[in-house]
Amino acid sequence: MHHDLLIRRATVLDGKGSEPLVADVAIQGDRISAIGELGEHTADELVEAHGLVLTPGFIDVHTHDDTNVIRTPEMLPKLSQGVTTVIVGNCGISASPVQLRDEVPDPMNLLGDVDDFAYPSFAHYAEAVDQAQPAVNVAALIGHTSLRSQVMDDFMRPASDDEVASMRSALAQALADGALGLSTGLAYRNAFHAPDSEVLPLAEAVASAGGIYTTHLRDEFAGQADAMDEAFATAGKAGAPLVISHLKCAGAGNWGQAPRALKQLEEASRQQRVHCDCYPYTAGSSTLDLGQVTDEIAITITWSKPHPEQARRALKAIAADWGLSLMDAARRLQPAGAVYHNMSEDDMRQVLTHPLAMVGSDGLPNDPHPHPRLWGAFPRVLAHYSRDLELMPLPEAVRKMTGLSAATFGLEDRGEIRQGAFADLVLFDLDALEDTATFDTPISPAAGIVRVVVNGVTSYIDGVAREARAGRMLRRTQRLSATPQTHPGNSLRNQGNDS
């Protein structure tokens, strides 16, 4: 039998957590056409992969790449670390359905400037992604704060009944057009005043469409336990699957709380479909939030609109230079971005290795000095935490970034190496694999990534991106139950291309 591409003698990890298997993997078109000992098979392109590891393409379940997949479709920060699918629209902020005339509300400004919000409907956004044809696949959530921005002139209050109805109508249309579901960022000031009575009708619309609800908790610090209970209750009442975004125990006073948080997650999972995602670092990054300004942790400014010269400097040093308190210095810097070293390593490791946790980078591609997770999250899990520290077996680490992610978000025929699945694949040298991005030099591609295949097309090889981009806009088209006994989440197909 003849194929387009044949990868011989790779150590295959299937994405389901199975033990490694040395096998040949053949690709025809955009699908895996055969697996096994394919000695008699031929191909247009043959890759000898003895000693290399072949896995499904990594699925980054937590990104803010909404506008970047259109403006910078090469998507090198993700492609270079083996990511073949990104889920955008997290933390309550999405590029659609949004049109803006004035300044971009915080934290929507993480996605770009006013001109970047040019998609009054999800259908407009999806069409723009189709036309850009990024190097990676794209699936999208609809952000609650983005919905608020279209119907409210004051974020510091709950939405009225009419405003909730308008948001629900816009969300329902986006879901009908193929959006994954809803995300909230209730910790941010422009969503904090939204009570459950505002969020629940939106989560109900998601559930009725077979979608998924993800949330940046209202409180990741001392009030985390209550915030988790709120998320479980909202999703439970609505009947929607839930993902807690970047689960962490933030703030020095909250360190050591991972066992409690994970116990809550486990107890909820017995009643409803719940998961979380996690990035493998002890520092977070977002806009400069006055609520997180403290002298208990190190805070580094990554950008400042009024004071760009202060980027890459410690907030404490800036405050000292100006003769101001940390809080007053932070106010003078706003709007700005920051890295917060606010987690403990032990807590992060416990979340990362938990069976219900997926890997998501939470990278900020528009930050001029980004957190290193943008370029290094996935190799860091595999090389540092699995290979070097042996915190979890390699098959389990791969499952957390492939099969579990696809199943949770309903990415049909992705996240696994099996005959008939889409040929999204990563070939890497485990011994050479390394996340080279650091806080000092964050823009740095991973070492050891040999080849990345997206929908059957070799898109990155030996450190170089190829011109051919084969990513697709993935639209949700099937509705499945959200009960724990069934397949988690919704089901996605790439409309117009899948059979």
C-alpha cells in the first residue's frame, strides 16, 4: 500500500496513556491510514524515526491566541513546541462577537487593540480564521466579558435582565455557528460584579447546545474554596461540563492548599463532569491588577502603556525610583502587564499531576516580553517534570496534553494516534527535548522537536516552519449529553472538510 507519508520505527505514545509501542505510522491525506509493522508499504515521503518519540499533536486548551491566529498565522510560538490545536476565548475574553469604538476594556486588551476586534459575530471570526489558514487548528470559546462589552456601558454592576437576554442571544447564535462554549473571568474587575444570576442563563444556553463552560475563578487566593463551589454550582445547575482554568493556589497565604482544592475537584467529579487545566510554572501573568499588588511576592512589569521604559523591571525597583508605594507605582503604570511569582512549586506539581488536569499554556502572545510559558509549556512538562523529575510517566504526561484534552473539549478524531484519526503529530527526541524559554529570554523555541504534522502536512521540521500552513477552524457540530456517564463535552468537526 502506498501513502503520502510513512514514519518508520517510532516509539509511539497514543495519547490515551497506553505504554509506548515501537511501530510504523502511515498518513494518507489528512488522516492516519495505517499503524503497525508496515514493511511492505511505500510512501512519497519516508521518515526514519528510530529512537524518536511520536505522539499526537499537543492541544493547548488555554490560550489567548484569538487574534494572533489571524494576524500572525505562522503561530511559531505554538508550532515550535509541538502544539497543533489551540483553544481560544479563555478567561472571559474573546475576539468575537465584538466590535469596539473606544478603548479596549481590561483584560480584553490582552488580545490586541481596538482595530483587532472586528468580528461582530462568531461566524465573521470563524471565516477570518478560515481565510488566514493558520499553521494550527483553532477552536473557540465565547468570552463573558466580551459579551458584556457589547451590551453594557458600566461593568461595575450586574447586567439587567434585558442585557442578560441580549448576551444569551448572541451566545446562542455563536454556539449555533460552531463555538465551543462559554468562558468567564470573574476575578477581573470588569466581570467581578456579575452574580450567578447573570452567568447561569449563559451556562444554560451552553448546556442546551452541547457546549462546555470554562472559568477563571472569581478568587484564586484566600477565597478559592468558595469560588470553586460557585463554579461547580453554576455548571451543575446548568448541566454543562466545567473546566476550571489554570487551577492554582495563588498568594503566599494560600500556599499548601492544593490538596484541599483537588479534593473539592474530585468530590465534584462524582456528580458532574469537571476538569481543570494547569501550566507548569509558579508564576502567572496578566494585566497589572491592583488586587494582586503586594510586597509578599516578586512582580515584574512586562509592558506599560504610559511608561514603556519600565518594561522588564521589578515593580519594587520602579516604586523605589519614583519614591512611591507599590500601589501608587502600579497605578501610575496602568494599563500595564505583569508577571506574578505567586505560587508554590509543590502546589503546582500536585495540580499538574492530577488525573483530572490538562496542560494549557495560558501564554500571552501580544506581550512584548511574555511569560516563557508561551514558547515552552509543553516541552517543559515532558522534559523537566516527566523525564527529569519523574513526577509522572511519559504516557500520562502526553495524555494530559492530547487525548484527555480532545475528549474534554470534544475534538473529534484528534488527540490520539489511531487509524482514521486526523494526522496531527509531533516527533521529538526525548533526550534532546528542552524548553529553552526563560523569564530573561522568553522568546525561544524548544529544542528537540524534530517534526510537527498538522492535518497530514509537515508544518515544522528541525527548527524551521514550512510555508505550507494546514490548520483549520474547528466548529462544533454535534450535541452530546454533559452527564458524567457519557463522552465529555461536545463534538467538533472541521465543517466542509471532514468526512
